[in-house]
Amino acid sequence: MAEVEAHITGTVWKIECSVGDEIEEGDTVAILESMKMEMPVESEDAGTVSEIRCEEGQAVNEGDTLVVLK
């Protein structure tokens, strides 16, 4: 199991994956908005999305788990 975490504090602007999606290393799983800039969150691991722990519009902190891969 691997977790994809927010690398900055911001707001989830868009979720780019769904439960069951196959993710490769480097794929964008979400886009965060911080200080009027859009920052993609990329997976550091390959796997299948088993859980999405955020919603579009939700405020997140650096280190919060956004997506869980298995």
C-alpha cells in the first residue's frame, strides 16, 4: 500500500483519478491550488487507486494523504 500526500498546503482544485484506476509512477492524481497557482500532485509509486481521501474544494495541509494505492 502506498499513500500519495499533499506536498503543499492548499485547496484541492481537481481530482484526476477514480477508485480502481491504474496509476503509474509520475501520474498526476490531483491538482492543488495555492496562492493562485495550480500545483499537480504526482504519484511516487505505481498501483491501483483503492481510496480517495479528499474532495474537490477541500483545504489540505502539507503531508495530508490524498490518495491510497494498493
